[in-house]
Amino acid sequence: MHDLRPFRLWNPYLVAEMMNKSNWKPIGSELSAILDAEPNPIAALAAGTIPAVVFRQAFPANECSELVQFLVDEELIFDSTKSLVAAGALDAGVTDKWTGLEINPVGTPRRRIDIGTSLGNLGGDQEHFLNDSAETHQLFGRLFENRPNPVRLIYDRLQEIAPGKKVVTAYEPDGRQYGPAIFRVHYGGYAYGPHFDSVHNREQRTDYSVYKYKSQLAGVLCVQNSTLNGVAAQGIIHRQFWNEEVDPWMKSGRFAQYAAEHDVESVQVDLEPGDLYFFNTGLIHEVPGVPGELPRIVLATFIGYSDDEDEVMVWS
Ligand SMILES: O=C(O)CCC(=O)C(=O)O
Ligand SMILES: [Fe+2]
């Protein structure tokens, strides 16, 4: 075997991928093939035995581009052919859960716009979070009253891969619902470094009903991609659940080194606008930024799942 170290310095994930001799691959791309491969897909995602479930063209690409234009017309996002600079901050005062910095300070190029309610960002104040969630339900109700509803689509596909379970929007015991889904609009090559998402293990939101779930998954619809010189921003999922051992490597920004040294498998899930993927957010994952002309736009959800819970709860 050749010494691979120089390549590791260049791209450790590629090396891990070259060494990936297992069958740890996404399943898709339509329901019959998914169920043939895995009769209980959501349980397989929770166990980590498959990295992702992909529905191709779940929301057709032409409807995605019509949706983007609609969101521009509604002044919820900027027409990126005109200006990337914030005139006023839509999300003034909201801090980014990764960097701790304000998301869109006035006068700086926008990096990310969220349309919807984020438990990660607002969950520290439950009253505020639930009020904001109610506003998001109203907004989405108005936006999708007379047009194809991509939120519904995510829930419907999720129900299909969750046999015997009931998919619902997450709620508190008093019936108040969380935000149903969130549009994330990433400008200027916005990147998610290697991370995991867990209301249980990371944010420790003990005062929320979704805390009870053993697994957290995500359902993400690609609405628009950011492409530069033929390279598009795509998610990478590592076959490594977050744990105490890997935690210091992540905190010091050296997960790539850990992955290379431990031969952690990884897959890149290539999505076109209209494709929907589900994965386990307890696995370390990332989306390297690509500073294309258009922002990357996704409609994102988190999902709570336990083998012994009848309900599968969805939130953002
Ligand atoms: O945009 C994606 O594909 C995944 C983003 C992500 O990891 C997150 O929102 O936590
Ligand atoms: Fe994530």
C-alpha cells in the first residue's frame, strides 16, 4: 500500500472515501426502491446502518425555482442578482448557534437568512420560541395557501419511511406547536463545519418535549444550489456518531484529522434542486461552502425518533 499521508493533508475525506469498502451508501431514489432496500428506513437511519434516504425530485425543480422567485417577490429573501448587502437586518439580534455572532449585522454582506423559527436559536426563551413558532405557522399558511406546499411534502415523504408511526409537528404538552420547518438561505459560500445536532446531547433542552427522543434526524429539501465552476455545495455525512472521544477533536477544529486517523467512512450526498434527503444528525456532518453567484437555499427540518415512541415529531 502506498503511503497516503500527502493525500491526507490534501483531502482526508477523499482518502477515507477511497478506503470505503463497505456498503454504507444512501438509499433512494423513490419509495419502492427505498422500501426494497430497507423495510423500516427511519429505524435504519436512527441506527446509523444507512447514511441517508434520498427522494429525487420530491418537489420538482421548476417548482423550486418558482418558489424562490415567490420568496423574492414576498421580500423574504433578496434577489441575489441585485444586492447581497443588508439594507436592514431581517434577523437583527439573532445569533448564530455555531459562531455565537449576530447572523446578519446591518451593513455587512448577508451570510444567512432564516425564514421560520429555529429551536436552536430561540429555544433559550420558551415563551418567545412558541410565539415565534405560531407566527411561522401563520406565515407558512399564507404563503402556501394557493401553491404547492414543500413543507407538506417533507412530512408526507417522512410518513412513508416511518411505518407504524405517526408524523406530527412537535408540540408541548399544552398543545402549542414548534415551527414546522425553516428555509435557510446561505449567501457567499456559507459553510457548516463538521458538527452534530442534538437537542438532547448538545443543547440539552430538558424543558422541551422533544428531549425524550433517542435519535434526532433531519429532513432537508434542496431548493436552490450554490454552484461555482461546476462544483455545488453538498452535504457530507461521516460514519461517526458524536461521542465524548470525538468531542475534543471537533472543538479544536481537527475532526478531519480524527476521521483520517480512524478511517471514518464518509459519503457526500449530491443533491439537485428538488431532491430531499433524510439523515441522522447525531452523525458528524458538514456542508463545505461554495461561493457561487446564487445562495444555497434549503427547507430544513429536525425529526425526533425512538423505536418505542408512536409519534415522530418534526420541528425546525
Ligand atoms: O443544509 C444541509 O444540507 C444540512 C445543514 C445542517 O447540517 C444543519 O442545518 O444543521
Ligand atoms: Fe446539521
